[in-house]
Amino acid sequence: MLRPLPRTRRLPTHHLGLSARELGPALLAPFHRSNGLQARFERLWAGRFPDRRTLPMPLGRHALWFFLEAAGLEPGDEVLVPAYNYYVIVRLLLQRGLVPVFVDVEADTACLDPIDLARKVSPRSRMVLATHIFGHPANISEIARICAAHELLLFEDCAHALGTTYEGTQVGSFGNGSLFSFGIWKLISSFGGGMLVCDDELYARLGRAALDPRASLWRDFSDLAGRFMIALSMRPGLYGFTAEPMLALLRRLDERGSPGLRQQFAPNKDDPDYRFDPNERSGYHPFMSATIEAQLERLEARIAARRTVVDAIEARLAELPELRLLAHDRHGRANASYLGVWAPDSEALARSLEARGIGCNPHEFFDCGRLAQFAPFAAHNPVAAEISDHVIRLPSYADMSERDIDALCGAIEHHYRARSGGARHRRDSGERHGRVHARAWQTSSQS
Ligand SMILES: *Cc1c(COP(=O)(O)O)cnc(C)c1O
């Protein structure tokens, strides 16, 4: 029996849920002083990264950029990266003259698969880039062991993974360096900003640009104001009047062949024209440390609340045979920053949810080994391809009410049970799903 669909407020895919105390420093941005910015930043992080240096960055991607500059890699050196990834990361490697080697991911965590990694190490390999994607901890001790055995550098992409732990330790200090991001789509946000975490050896080799986060508020104003407005329009109370109708309009424009506008509001995660320029983004501002500090105080509570929301959503979705849930905690404890779910028809499901005003993203990330923009490095990674085609990101923020959860799950149940033609369809798609997924699993356990 179908439960009736509850009426609901519109739900964004993500929102920051900032309290007045956390938001305050951003509003007072012009009055923050930059004296001692670096020292304050290091104090902020000393508890989480006791034996590392921590440096403020304009964005998370700058951390990788400056790491690559300091790491002493030569053009043509190979960097092993998970194929299921954010294209910007791969783009940065190319701009540094490096050769990306796409490695498959684990079917249940979407993180770098150490077995495929070991197979793809070559005499030209110099570095491994491991991503704790969706905030799932990767199998980082096994990856670090492979790096040590082959004398490879290890860099962790922790853009999603603040508060994610492996054997009780915050991820990001298992290798030589790591990046964190405080963009508006992330778990903790200062409306931009990022962090490089690195060991003393790498720190000693960093160039001047990496060590100088000076920024001018007035020069950067439009960048910051734009991010602020987008973040504000994603607040659930406002979303239904601001971002949601805007996104609906942009989808309509998209369908008529003018995708340019959408890029501003809901950035495409596969933009072939993207080129990184470390100087073109607004810098790290003193107010960001105060905003981050206030959020760090309740990070653990927020993660606990998000995990409760994810548990409630997944308990409902587990009853749908079409869907497959990921194993967030397989290698440690995830921070529940992204809720990805495997669906046989992720595109169609996304359209159903969007039609009800529920934000979601069927293409949060891609199998980069199949993207046209990386054609010279094309690679066949069956699990990454599966995940890229089928995993959809659902809303999962800390303050989702029971009604919100009911609305989300109810909309998904409707999509599969009511919409298109009853039991026959259900059985077919279930079978198709089962087969495809079994293949993905086989690949990862055989490899
Ligand atoms: C957001 C993100 C980054 C980079 O963060 P920015 O602050 O936007 O530069 C890196 N990797 C992944 C997987 C991300 O999602």
C-alpha cells in the first residue's frame, strides 16, 4: 500500500545550517584584522592535526596546487587517482604537466580501491591521490602501505571529510599532505576558503605564494557576496522562494539549449573549459577563521545529527529493492557529509524529485577516465563507471525534520511504486539492477 504523499516545504540538496554565532563573523568581515592570521589558523587546527602544519588557502584546490609545486614532481610523472572524482582535481594534475592514471574504486564506498591501485603502479608512478569521497573513509592504511612499498608520495583529498575518522584518527595526516575545503557545498563553510595540511618536510619546500594568504576584502567583495547569496538562498525556509524556482527555470532553459546561466547557480561538475588560475579567486580572509572556529565547536554534534538523519532515510529506503545503499563506515567512521544512493535510473529519479521541489544531484562526480576532456588518459574502470552512472546525491542535513525525511522518502517510494506501471516494471528493474550490481561487486572482489 502506498502511503499518501505528505505536503512539504521544498528541500535543497544541501544547506549550511549556520547559527547566528557562526554567521556573525561573516557579517562583520570588514572589521576583522589580519594580524597573526597564520598563527591563529594553526592554533585552530592544532588539536586535530597535532604533528602537521596547517595553512589557510583561498580554496581547497589551491592546497593541491601548491603541494604539487613543492613536491618536486617532474613533467610526465604519473599520479594515481580514483577514477570517480571531481574533474577539477584531475585538471590541476594536467596543468602541472603530470599524467593521471585512473584507478578503480570500491563498489560499496566509492573510494580508491587498493587492489586496483597495486596493479596500476608503474616505474613512472610518483604519487597517489586518495579521496575520502562523500566523507567515507578510504582504506587509507592499505593505500599508505602501497605508497611506502613503492616510495610514492601520498596526498589525501579531504574536501568532504572533516570529522571523518580512520581508526579513530581524523583523516588527512596519513600521507605527505591533504586538502580541505570550506566552500558553500561542504560540511563546514566560511563562504570559500580551504586548507593545506602537510608534514614539515613539504612545508619547508613551499613557495612564497603558498605562505601568503593576504587578501583584500574590497577586491574580493563580489566573489564573497555571490557565495553568501547562494548559501542564503539554500536555507530551507527561503529555498522554495529563491533557489528552487530559479533552478526550475534554469532547467527549462537547459532543455531549450542554453545551459550558460545554470553554471552560476548549480556548477557543472564537468566543465571542459575550466582552467585553474591560483590568483583569480578571492583570498583567505581573517573572518573565515572565526566562522570556522564557531562551527568546529559543534562539528561532532552536527555529524551525529546528520548520521541520525541518514540512518532514518536509509532505514526507509532499505525497503525499496531497486535501491542499493553504500557502506559509509566500512573503513572507519564517516561524517555523513554526502548521502549517495545507487539507483537503477538515477536521471529519472532526479527528475521526479526535482518536480516535487526536492534538490538532488545525479551527477555530483564522474568517472573521469571516461570524460572527453581527459580522452588522452582514458581508462576502463567498471566500478567507477557504474557509480558515475547510478549514484545520486540526496539531501541529508542535520536539521531535516521527520516530515522532511518522510517527504523525501515518500517521493522516492512514489517514483518506484506508483509512477510507471506497477509490479512488472518493479521486477524488471530489480533484476536489471541486481545483475549490474553483482557484476560491479565481482569486479572489485576479484581485482
Ligand atoms: C569541493 C571539492 C574540492 C575542492 O574544493 P574547493 O574549495 O572548491 O577548491 C576537491 N575535491 C572534491 C572531491 C571536492 O568535492
